Amino acid sequence: MKSIQGGFGAIGRRLSSLRPKVDRRVLLEVVVLVMVVVIAVLFRVIKLRWGPYMDAFDPLFQYRVTEYIVENGYGAWFTWHDTMSWYPMGRDIAHSSYPGIPFSAAFVYQLVTAMGFKVTVYNVCLYFPVLMGAITCIVTYFLAKDLGGSSAGLFAAFFMAISEAFLARTSFGFFDTENIGILGMVLTTLFFFRSTEAEKPVTRRLAYAVAAGLSLGYIFASWGAARYVVGLLTLFILASLIINIYESRHLVSYGVTMGFSFLIAALVPKLGINYLRSVENMTVFLLIVLLIVYELASQRMEKQKAYILIGGLILVLVISVLGLQLFGIIEPLTGKFLRVLNPRLATESPLYASVAEHHRAVWTDFYGKFGLTFALGMFGCYFALKNLSDRNLFSVAYFATAVYFAAGMSRLSLILSAPASVMAAYGLKELVKPFIGLSSRREEGRGRRRRPLFGVSREMAIVFSVFLFFAVLPTVWGAAESSLRPTSLASSGVSAMLGGSYPQDWLQALSWMRDNTPEDAIVVSWWDYGYWIEAMANRTTLADGATKNTKQIQKLGRIMMLNQSGSLPLLEEYGADYIVVFYTFNPNTQAEWPFGDNVKWSWMVQIPELNITDYIDETGQPTETFEESTLNRLMTLRPASAFKLVFASQYNFVLVYKIDYEAVQT
């Protein structure tokens, strides 16, 4: 019997030895990270309660493109000339948009359907931002973990999950380029960090550099803000030279990363090979050449002379870039990219200034969107500079440049979400060191008494923990409030509830246009609503949300703001069949709400360079010219003879008029 028991005991010991040993700390990290991802997903899908609708305007365009790719194949995208937008010239999709987001969503759709799930392209597009948001939180965990350890990684993932700036662009229905853009930025940073680690084998560093290049290439194929990442990497290399932490491994990582990303950029039709002549890209080429010169020369120089060489090379770089721009070899920054660098230029273009997200941010924006994370990010920068390394230097540069650009354009608060989360987590980790660094031992003689060896008292630790809890609450609350808001299409662009629900006026109007107008009908509206009309009503428009043709938008402004005798010839020039206006007001008090054309009309005057004083007098009151404008008469249901009301939404917010050219002639 004893021998049998011994045999079973030996078998048990052998089986227990085969059981995989799980590190409890690793298991706890995984559990916490999963909880953070669940929070990120929940915050992003709450909008579904208001219905399965896209958010903003651009996501509808991306959905149309994705659907076209699924139906016609990836290759068809490169030759698609869309005739439903920007009538009559249409739109060359491949040369006016990026393939990253629709190609990715089409791939996800095909993958999911191949697995046997029955889904629609529309549903995949609705949930795609949620997927990208969750993945970005996970990647942010690894990025911050490399910087400050596991605790920093978990905090960073949590801050990213509740970041209102990031949440707004990765919520249910916000299917747009930023979904991929921020993920690509975090991936590029993570892989570039790892490609510069001296302790890693050369082959592994090269593999990470290639991965960084592919990640940056993914941004090039998805979002124009790839320029920012190129500039950030270049700034880091220059800064590492100046403060003397540059090494040969940085040149290898930088060169490989840029090489692979530029190869992808050259293959994107919207960019092409000529894009490599832009100022930031040519700076990369020149810098790589100068770094090679430095590598060859510095080996034979004394340290002091090497410093002089660095200064000379940077001076040569600056002079070369400026000189090549003067000779037209390098293409300078223009348009919105130049305005981001110099926000003062934003007022020079009424079309640019008319977009709310292009306006400068104010302090309340920073506090509202980032809360405690912004302050903690400042602490993180302090600690990073105090313990300077190439990784810490890059992190500080990432945070500082993102703050600058976010201050210059409110939309760019999005790019601050990742560095703010990472640096806040790093700063928090450093701040709590005295509180988590407590240790104790028993006093001799009394046995049960303990005294602290280092750190602060437990009472102070509790006070600090309570402070952190309440300090983070406004950020969590802000994220929750943002999550509870409906998508713009679900609320018809009106952020006010009527009768216990949000108005459905735009959904009603789009449905009516789809079912009651000819398939070849041409619908005129202000350019904001073009994507909605094309995707949801399936009707041709004169302009969509891309603002690609300023002259046509100027004509739209004239159509709206001239009287019938002035606007009708312009409408007839396009053969327009219907005109749509969006007028928002409180149905109970008749007071105007600032959501529709009733607040956008001033831009309809300024963009076509009409005289604003003709429409509003010195006291701020509308003039007779405004009262008789086509837009005002249509909004106030006083149409001129050529316009016949054919549809009015539930609250009269959206009005559709049929254009009758013969009525004027008779």
C-alpha cells in the first residue's frame, strides 16, 4: 500500500512540475490591462444607445469608399473617379484621399466574413474606431512600460482610454483617418525606441527599425499628419547631436525607418514620388548625408573639435534647406501645414477659418480634455530631463511639440493624447515613489511594533491616494460626458433634446431624398452636408466636406447669399434640381440655436469675398440684403417664386426645395 501511495505521489509531483509557472505579478498586469481595455471599449460604444449612425461628416465618405472597395476590389480604388461629388467635374478618389482607413476596414470586413460571421460593411465601419482605440491603448501600455516600467504602462493605457481628445476620434461611428493615425504614431515611437537600444543585437534592432518604418508608412497611407512624425524624428536626431548623446545606432535606426516609410509614401497616389521633395523629407535626406560625414570625420577628431563640427553641420543643413527652397528644388510647407506652424496665418483664409476645429485652443480646452494628465505630463517631462537619456529626450520632444501644435489648432489636441498619457504616467510613477517605497521591520524587544525604513508615513500615502482619486475624477467625468453624447447624425447636428429624445430631422430628410427624388438628381447645400447627402441619400452634390475646390465653394456661398435673380443663374449653370437648407431654432421659444446655416451664413459671405457690411449693419442687425438673400428666405419659409418647398422635417430644421426655373420665366 505504501508503495502504491508513493507511486501516486511521484506521479503527482511530476504533473505539478509540468504545470506552467505563472508569475502572479504578470498575471495581475494582464488582468488590469484587460480591465483598462474593457473601459476603453465601453466608453466608446455608449453612443450606440442613440442608434447605429456615423459621427461627423467625413466618416460617411470613408464608408462610401470602403463599400466601393468591398464591391469592386482594392485595385478599383486606384482608378475610381467619383461622379457623385463635386459635380460636374467629379472627384479623383485615389489622388484626393488616403487608402489606409478604407483598405483596413475592407480587410477587417473580409476577415470577419471569412470566419463565418454575418456583418455588413456599414457595421464594420461603425465599430472600426472602437477596435483601433482599444489596440492603441494596448500599444500605449508597452510604450510607457519601456519608458517607466509596468506601473507606468498601466497608468498610460488608462489615461489613453479616458482621454477625451482621443475618445472623440475613436468613438463608435467616428470612422476617419485619425483612427489609424494615432495608432501609427504610438507604434512608430515604440518600435523606434526599441531599435535604438544598445543592448539589443544588431539584427533585432534592424527588425524594430523596419517595423518603425512600416508603421510610419501606414500613417503616410492614412493621414496627412505623418509630416509631424517625420519632423519629430528629425528633431530628436538633431537634439541628440546637440546634447551629445548621439551614437551610430541612431543613424542606422533613423535611416532604415525613413527609408521604408518613404518607399510606402511614394506608392500612395495622393503623395507620389514628388512628395519626397517636401521640405521635411528633403531635410531627412540632407541630415542623413551630414550624419554620415560626421561619422567619418568625428572618429579622427578630438571631442572639442567634434562639437564644432556638429555646429557647422547643423548650420550647413539650415542653409541648404533654405537655399534649395529658393531655387525651387525643395517644396516649402503651404496651406494648413504652414498655418499649424504659424497659427497667425489662419485668419488669412476664410474657408480655413470657417472650420471650427481649425481654431486655436484655449486653456479651458486643455483642462477640459486632459485634466490632471496635462499637469502630470509636465512633471513627467521634468523627471525625464532630470534623468536624461535618448528615450527620455524623445518623450519630452514628443510632448512639447504636441502641446505647441495642439495650442495652435484645437483639432490637434488629438496628437497630444498619446504623449500626454505616457508622460503623465511616467510623472505619476516618479511622484508616487516615496509612497510606494515604504518598508518596515519589527522593533527588537517588543516584537509587534514596526518602524518605517524609508519613504513617507502611511498616513501621507493615504492622503496622496485620496488626492489622486479625486483629481482624476474630472477627467473620467469629462470622458463619460463625451461618451454619452450622440453622434452628430443621430442628433441631426443639434445637441439639444426635444421631447425626451434628440431630433431626427436630418435622418428624415436624407431618407426622403433617397426615396422621393430621381436617382440623377443634383442637390445643392452648403458644403458641410455633402458627405451626408452622397452616402445616405445617394444623390449627387456640388461639394463635399473635403474643401478641395475653393472656387466651387465660393459659388455655393454666392448661391446662398444672393437674392433669387443672382443665385438662380448659378444654379442653372449646374443644372441643380434641389436645394437644402439647415435652420436650427428652439421650437418652444423660436430663438435661434447655433448649429445650422443660420450661424454659418457669415462664412457664406466671406468665402466668396462678398461685402459683409452689405448683410449686417454697424449695430449688428441684419440688413435688407440679408433678409432678401436666397438662404434667409428659404430658412424662414418665404421662398421666392423659383423655389417650391417639397419636404420639411419634423421640427422644420431641414428644408428641401425643388428648383423650378420655368416659374421665373412665366
